[in-house]
Amino acid sequence: MLKRFSTLLETNGWVGVMKKLGCLGIIAALSVVVALFFAVQHWSGDGPSESDVTVIVPQGSTLSSAARAMEEAGAIGSADRFLLLARFLGSDDPIAAGEYAVPAGASASRVLEMMQKGETLQRFVTVPEGWPSVMVHDALMAAGELTGEIPVPEEGSILPDSYSYTRGESRAVVVGRMQKAMADYLAAAWEKRTPNTVAKTPQETVILAAVVEKETAKPEERRMVAGVYSNRIREGMRLQADPTVIYPITQGRPLGRRILRSELDAVNGYNTYAMAGLPVGPIANPGRASIDAVLNPATTSALYFVADGTGGHIFADTLEQHNANVRKWYAIRRERGEM
């Protein structure tokens, strides 16, 4: 190098040498600027994927192994280049395992951000109000992204709602979240109960709320239905709720036919036509509104109700009024060809 510099000095002199070195410095600086420009462009510009891709980052993955998975899926162009740029342009935050839905054209910086923030793909299982636990079990077992076997959850232990989960998560863990949600809500609601509730315990609340849930689909009727059943319990009357007859037969699934006379007479701990008081256990998983209705029922003198043909019910204080309402309901059903 010294010999080359001496030759350069003899040929160009000191002034010439400084000029040449200045030009080389400018060229080098420009090269660095250009390189940085393209690096930033690659880091922040559109990625190679032309469509959304799903990438699984297993537990215990390093950034290096996650980058390889992203490259194989087509989310990034080169794992080596991604790691190099991440080192100089990204943060040192750890990445989270999980399933990632990387949008089409996502930049390398966005891919790293997703993994560091744990923006995993969220899947949902929905439990509608009034579902029995056998149907909750069916829905969880049908979710192929979940793992593990589970028994049918205890009836009335699940709070109806939509629950998120990630691929590979245990079904038992998801059930645990559902049951904790019910336990938490029930505990809070129980503390706010009014003096006119007939429920003596949180469990009795769930039992009666499940009956209310199955008897009406109209939110505005729940407190009134709860008021009627509360009155019947105080009077020592039988609840005579059809869903309690069906539950021992189907475990809460739809019956698909009319109830038989023999089923109305059956004694089994659930049939409220054959006994007074509450069933021995819940017949479904009641929602928040039905729980609240039982703990704060409507103040009413009504003891009866029957369908009104619109999806709701008509209420009556006396058996005579109720029988008249039943005749109207039968007339509606005959007009519909249901009888």
C-alpha cells in the first residue's frame, strides 16, 4: 500500500493526491448513502407476497428460525437479509410464538413488528345464550386448530360469549376461560342481587336463569318471565316449564317433535311438571341477561304465560285468563296448520 501511495505521489504530486482521495471519499460516501437507501427501502417497502400467508412460529423459536419460516412461506424474500436488516434497523424486543396472518405485501419491518408485538391470528368459538354443554363440547371438538380431548363441561358452568384462541391451544384451556368468565360474572351479579329474588345461592341463580333463557328469546321479556317463575316458587306451584321436560331426553339438544304425555309425567329431577321447585341442576348455559333477570325479577302478580304468535308471550294473573290466552294461541297454530 505504501509503495502504491508513493507511486501516486510521484505521478500526481501532493495536490493531485488530495484531489483523487477527495473523489474517492465522495464516491465511498455516496455508495454508503445509496446502500442505506436501498436497505431502508427493502426494510420498509412492500414485501414479496402477493397474497395473505399464514405462518406458524413454534414455541421456543428464535428470530433466526422464525425468519426461515417466514421465508419458506413467502412472507419475506431472504431470511439472511431480514436478519441483517433487523439487527441494524429493528429493535431487540423478543418475538412471540403463535400463528401469524401476514398480509399481502407486508414489509420486512412490519413482519418483525408483528412477531415482536405478538399479533397472532385470533380464532373464535362462539357460545350462544342458552346452549347446553353438549353443544359447547361439539363446537370445541369441531375446532380443528385446538388440541386435546375434553369431557362435556358441567352444565351451566360456561358463560355464553365469543372466545378467542390460537392454533395449537388446548381445548381444556379454552374451557377454563369460559368457566372463569361465568364464575366471575356470577359472583359480581350475586353481590348486586335484589331482595325479591327467590334464588338462595349462586347455583340456584344459574338453575333458574337457564329455565328463563330457554323460555324466551326476547331480551325485554326475561325479567317478566323470571318474575312469573319467582311467583310460582313462592306459591309452591310447579314451574311447568317444557324445556325441563326435554333436557333429560336430549341433554338440551332440540327435541324435534312434540313432548309425549309419558314425558310430562316422568319423574327424574328435572321435569317441573312432575314436581314443585327448581330442577336438580341447570338445563343450559344462561347468559348475562337471564342471570340478571333472576337476581332482579320484574315485580308482577302474573303466574302464567303462553306464546302470543309473534315470538313473545302473553302473561296472565289467573288460570281463567291463562286458559283464554291458550285458546287464542291454539287458534293461531290451527291457522298456521300446526295443529
